[in-house]
Amino acid sequence: SDVAAVASGTATLEAALLGTPMVIVYRESAINWHTLGRLINVEYFGLVNLVAGKEVVKELMQNDLNGHRLAAELLEILEPARNKSLRDQLNKIAACLGESGASQKAAEAILKELSS
């Protein structure tokens, strides 16, 4: 995809692994949002930004999330230079996550232990 609006969660990492520039979106009920805000103190909500340790992709949360703002952010990351920059950064994040095949490697290690 050229761009995506992705709900905060593991889907942001999936989009990053695919190299898809995105805007992270999330909206919660007001009472849950205020309760969580008192319990959780994080700078970023999106896993992509948490892994990077900085805001790589824009996060539109709660009252910042509306159709007009989302459309503007998506149009911005459709610009070729910005789109390429985001793809490059997402590829670096994907590389930080390691190689694929973790399940296969774990299964092989377990089988090796069982057979010894």
C-alpha cells in the first residue's frame, strides 16, 4: 500500500514490516482514556514509535483524531519525498526486530533438546 491508517497495536509493526507508511490512530471512551492516562505514562502509543524510541510515524489519539486531520496527515505522507523517507525509516525499524523464522527456530531448538 502507499499509505495506511493503522489502529495502535501490533498492526503497526505488521505495517512497518511491510514498509507501509502510516498514521497511527486510536480512540477510546473518555472514561477509559482518562483512567489509562493516570495508570500509563508513555511517550508513544504505537509500537513502531516505541521500538524506534522516537516519533517516526504520526500518532492521532483521542481528540486529535478526526477525519479532517487524518486526511491531511495521509495526504502529507503520500508526497513522494516524505513517503520514501518513511519507508526507509520503517525498513530500519524492521531490521531492528531481527530475522524472520523465530517460530521455526524455536521448534527446532525444542526438538533438538527432546532428542538429546
